[in-house]
Amino acid sequence: MISTIILIAVIVLLAFMLIGIFNKFVRNRNTVKDAWSNIDVMLKRRHDLIPNLVNTVKGYAAHESGTLEKVIQARNAAMGAPKGDINAQIAAENQLQQSLRSIFALSENYPDLKANASFLDLQNKLNEIEEGLERSRRYYNGTVRENNNYGESFPGVIFAGMFGYKHFDFFEAASQEREVPNVQF
């Protein structure tokens, strides 16, 4: 009789432990998705702003159409990335970020463009969006770290496959953002 009670207690304890582990996986995944949705809102704002920015630059730098087309292609690729695949979206957004840098590099060669009020306004809006993205990216990366740590450490690693654990990539700076700028006087 006592052994039956102990066995039932152990089974109930294990069941509660498994429920707790499962709930932690669900909570981590939902937190990552919530953090990504904050980034997704900022990315949508950036995507909406890019055509206006490109059209403004076109008026001043018509012969730079190759650069502008690359920006539009990168935007379309970012918008076309599968919505459920956060890792693919991150890769596409990093490509877009790199191509946007080329537009601002163009402005250095065109003083009239650099002084244009519409361009400056769009540039300021894009800078605000980028600052918001940076804050959201930090939060997202924190949630990804917690998710990945739990799924890859004990006891989560034992039950990861059974409970549908998903590894998420960090939303890191593109390789060009890591390069140290060369300042010359």
C-alpha cells in the first residue's frame, strides 16, 4: 500500500515537472515571438519609408539607378521573407540594412540632395526607426538567449525534441556594421 502511494506521488511529481518544462518552452517561444513582433512593426515602418526615400534620391542622382534598384530589390526580398521564419527575415533585413547604407553614401556626393528638406526629413525618420529597431533588437536578443539557453541546457535539452523546441538566431549587426570606420584628417 505504501509503495503504491509512493509510486503515485513520484508519477504525479514527474508529471508536474514535465508540465513545468513544457510550459517554460511555450513561455520562451511566445516571448521570442512577442519580441519579434515589436521588431516587425519597426521593419514595416522602414519598408514603407524606403520607396519615398528612393524616389527623393532618384530626382538628384538619376544615373545611380543601379544602387537604387539594389535597395528596392533588398526591400522586396525583406518583405517577401517567409513571415513564420524569423531567421530568414533576419538575413533579409541585414541585406536591406546594407543596401540602405549605400543611399546615404550617395548623399555625400550630391550636395543638393544632402540639403533637400524631404531627403533630410526621410533620413531623420529612418534614423528614428533604426534607433527603435536597435532597442527592440536588444530585447529580442535577450529573449532569444533565454530561449536558446533553456532548450540547450539541462533539463530542457532532454525534452527539447518532444516539446517542439525551436532554436532562434540572434538579430545581430550585419558584418559591415562591425567594421571599424577609417577616419582620416
